Amino acid sequence: MADLEVIVKKAKNLPALPQITTKLLEVFDDSKSQAKDVGKIIEGDQSLASQILKQVNSPFYGFSGRISSLKHAVVIMGFNAVKNLAMGFSIAKMSRNGTVSVLDMEKFWEHSLGVGVGARSIGKEIEYPCPEELLAAGLLHDIGKIILSDSFPEEYRKVLEEVEGGVEEIYQSENKVFGTSHAEVGEWFARENRFPPVLRACVKNHHAPSNQSLGESVKAVKTIYVADQLCRVEGIGWSDGNRNHEKTEDVCKEIGLTDEAREKVIGNLRSEVDEAKEFFGINKNK
Ligand SMILES: [Fe+2]
Ligand SMILES: [Fe+2]
């Protein structure tokens, strides 16, 4: 894929991964890692530690106000949940880089958060084994837009203008201008930084979930697709077109999300996003 290669070679302004993300990725990468390794990383970041404790003491886990140590949190929530929640927080930290962009960053992160919390809610409804994984995937799914827009602001402005005209979806317009899309560039970034395969799959195929054939990531990719659609319809943050070219109803059926459960997710979406914004500290410095 020559175009992607050309683009990434020129892309100088890659989003800086917070140090904590890099450390967490090492733990994700190492199959021998244990709860104590994650605990150590989390303890090194005061705000992350208190956020995790706040989360585990939320009504969802049913231990309101009684968990005071990270060790205990890992026991209650499970190693994977804590690991992925920490990953979600660390990705959200990128929202505080404060760079000037042709993208409306506040709306961008609101959308990413919307997809993350929406996907997590769907995950709970369909009994996805680790809903926190979907939260992290949602936060990361459109990261390629930041890379493209920060590296090629003038060209990206053109893309945005075209999309505002309402004829094309953003990735089609990106393909015309760059010969690649934010999904491919994002996947490259996730691969370079050794994000876990399921997150990479979600970034790569969130516009075309049926392209995802690798067994264990199929459900995650489809869930991100549905959450992306719901956020677009509900006007959560700045959405990127992605106009329902694979029927959302069909994808919902494939992942086992009933109409009733979908309505429940939609009904809670706005308030969950507002809560999560506060929780993740997104847009606090604006
Ligand atoms: Fe996208
Ligand atoms: Fe999106």
C-alpha cells in the first residue's frame, strides 16, 4: 500500500502517547504479566489510581463505597477489566495534549468518548466478556483523523469541507485526497505502538465491520460500528459521516443486541457521555 507508506513517512506530528500508555502496552504485550504489574503502573499515576477506585465503587459493580485498594479492585473487577479501563484512561489523556488542529478537538473527543461508553453499554447488554475493552477501542477508533489532520492540515481542511457538503463519507473523501483513510492510518499507528490485536481490528474496520474475519475480534468491531452509528444519529460529538452503509439493524442482530436493549443504550447515552467526560477529564483544559 504505497499511499499509506508515503503518508506515514510524512506524518511528523504523531500523537504523543502518554508515558503511562506505553507502559501499559508493555503489560498487554507480555503474556506473563500479572495483576501486580498493572497495579504498579496505576499506582504511579495518582489521578488514574483514584479514577479506577471511583469506577469500581460505582453502582455498576455493586460494591458502592467499599473498595479502597487497587489490589481489591483487581479482584472485584478482574485483571482484564482493570487493565482495559486503565488503557481507556491513558488514551483519553491524549485529549489533553492541547495542540491546535483543523479538527474541533472538543467534538472529536466527545465523539470518541461517546463511541467508547456506547460500546461498553452494548457490551454489557450482550454479555461481552470485557466491556472495558470496548471502551478503550471506542476512544481509539478515530485516532487516524488526528494523525492526518495534524500532519496535513491544509489537505484535511479540504476533506472536512467536502464532508460538510454532505455528499461523501469522510473516509471516501480522505481516500481521494490521501489515497488512504483515517482507519488505515489509525491501524498503522496502533500496530506501530503494539496496541492489542482487538483494538487494532476495531480501528481498522470500524467503517466496514464485515471485513473483519478474525474470529475473536468480530464482535468487538461490530459493536464499535453500532456505537459509532448511534453516536452519529444521536449527535454525540462530531461524527464523521459513516452513513449506515451496512445496516445497523442487521449488525445489531449479528451481535445479539435486541431492539429493547438498543433503546436502553440510546436512552442512557447522553447522560453517560456527560458523566464520562467529567470522569475522564476530557475537555477540562478548554
Ligand atoms: Fe471513523
Ligand atoms: Fe467514529
